[in-house]
Amino acid sequence: MYKAIQVNQDTWWVGVNDRETDMFESLWCLPQGVAYNAYLVNGTKATAAIDTVKGPWFDEYINKLEDALNGRALNYLVINHMEPDHAGLISQLKRKYADLKFIGNAKTVPLLKGYHGIESDVLVVKDGDVLDLGGHVLKFATVPMLHWPESMVTFDDSTGVLFSNDSFGGFGAHEGGLFDDEKVDARWQDEMLRYYAAIVAKYSNIVQVALKKLGGLEIKNIFPSHGTLFRSDVQKVMKLYDKWSKHEGEVGAVVAYGSMYGNTRRMAEAVCAGLSAAKIQDVRLYDVSRTDLSYVLRDIWRFKGFALLSCTYNTQLFPNMESLCSKLLNRMPKNKFVGVAGSYSWSKGALTALQDYAEKSKLTRVTPEPEIYTSPTHEDLEKCFELGKNLGEAIR
Ligand code: FEO
């Protein structure tokens, strides 16, 4: 038997902690798991589930949902987002509750048909439309491309709860309490920023639009569909989203390298020493072969500067560095300083490719951009140190 957890008046958490999936979207590692937060609002006239969970977790979800329903039928499912980690159980819910009505917007309709073959019993809402459950009036706001076209959020006027779906979400399954005041900040903030960098960052300009749109609501709680639930200080978390979506970096730097035999690693270490000489205390050195790139992206988003160093592999960039550059170009962090350096043995290639990335990134480049043959000499390492020092001075 599973129990639902009451999280506000007539409002229940019926989500699932997934500690078994290794990779979110088959791309991002999950050492602390991930939570699919789903909710039920029990009005006096009607009941509404807010999102579901990922497909394999039907039994646990339905047990919690039934516990929260306490013998009542489920009348509505609000579909804030059609991605299968939240919409995975829509077909099963319809089979269980034949009279169930779905709430979505115009962009939800084709996805609902495509994923679940459902075309009927869909109530299409637009910005500002409401659903009165009795004692709880749900208000809908679309947030297109945050991060899918049909994405929307749902606000409960009576409790002040914003069901924000992926927005304000974070990696990490719940360990004990669900709420922000039951955890230390660093525990949820790091995983929230990693989620932001991996999933949301590309749409940072849309986050800004959404924050303004939500500004008129009296939000008392933010209940996202992943990670921590916020009730103690929603302004704090909104300020974080504002900062990240405005590309405001902290003083600190990432040095990421791809190295086969340690020569490029030694160059990267010299860049770190230069950063340290420029009094940058928060320096994070990442081997792109041994670090999930979500951590590298997270800290690039966090700080004001980064350096990329790569050996040449088959005349081109080292593959994992190529992957990092591709992910950065997809997300386009702004207001940062970037330094690059490359190495080669029998064919050049890495530095030119990194310079090409730096050009396309539109970030401010820091020199020198060392290119080193085989194993770095003392003079070569001096150049890398100089790159780090200049990067550090630019950041400060
Ligand atoms: Fe958590 Fe975009 O799904």
C-alpha cells in the first residue's frame, strides 16, 4: 500500500521517486534519482489530477491517487505537459476512469492524439481560463516552449499553489521531506541548476517572458513536476530563475578538457593555476570523458567564465569535447568569457574547431589561445597559465 502526502489544503502529492532510471532523457545521469511529482486537488464539486508520472510507475501512482481520492472518482486530468515522464499514464487513467475529462490547450491536442490516440473528452483551455472544482478554482496559463509548445502551468487561486510542471524543477529524488524547508539549500539548488542547464536553459528568454506573466499572481507555493516543492520562500526560487535566465554568472570558472594521454590535462591544470593566481577561488576542472556533461553545463551556466581544451582526434575535436561544444551552441550561454587551447601530434584540428566554436558562441574571447605540439614544454605551460590568469582577471 502506498500513501498520498498532503501538501496543502485538499491538495495531495501522488508522485513517485525513481531511483532506478540511470539516464534522464537517456542523456543526463541521475546519481540521486529523479522525482515525478504529480498532484491531486480534491474540490467539493470535482476532483482534478495535475499531471501523471512516467509509464512504468503506474501501480505506485494509482495507489497513491486512490488513497488521495478516498473513494471519489477522478473527474479531470490537467495536462500541463505532454512529455512522457508526466503524461505516461494518460491512457491507463482513461481506462480506469471512463468519465475522465482532459484539460489541455490547443497545442496539447495533436500530442494527445499522437501519443495516446485520444481525441474526445478534451477540454481545450486558453490563457486565463478557469476550472471551478468547488473551493478550488484552477486557472491556466500557457508557457509555450518552456520547454515544449504545449507547456502550461496551473494556479490554484484558493491556496496560491502554482503547479509549474518542468519550470522550477530539479533532478534528485526526494530523500525524506518534499519541501524546501526540509532540505539544505545546496542539496536542491545544485540539482535544480543542473536540470535548468540541461533541460530549460535553451529557452531562457522564454523564462523571462513567463516570469513576467506569472508576476501578477499571488504565488504562495510552487509545486514543480520534478524535485523540491517550494513553500518557505518562493521569491528565493523565482530570483534564482530570474538570475539564470538573465545569464548572470557568479565569480568562478570551469576548465573542461579532453585528453587521451594526459598532455592536454596538464595544459588544463596550468590554466587552473593561472585562474588561481588571478584570485579566482571557485575553479572547477572537468575531464569531459569522466564527467556527465550536465555537470559541466551546470557550472558553465553558474560562472562568468570557462576554458575549453582539447587534443586532436582523427584530425578533429576530441569526440566528448565536440559533444560539449554542440550542447553549448544549442543553449547559447551569454555574458561570459571563454578561453580555448588545443593540442596535436600528427595532424592539427582541435584548436581550429574550438576557435570556430568560440566564434559562433558570440562570447568574449580571452587570449592567448595556445596550440601545443605533442607534450607541453615549460613555455607551453606558461602560455596556458597566462590564458588562465587573463581569464581570471576578465572574470573579476
Ligand atoms: Fe519533465 Fe519536459 O518533462
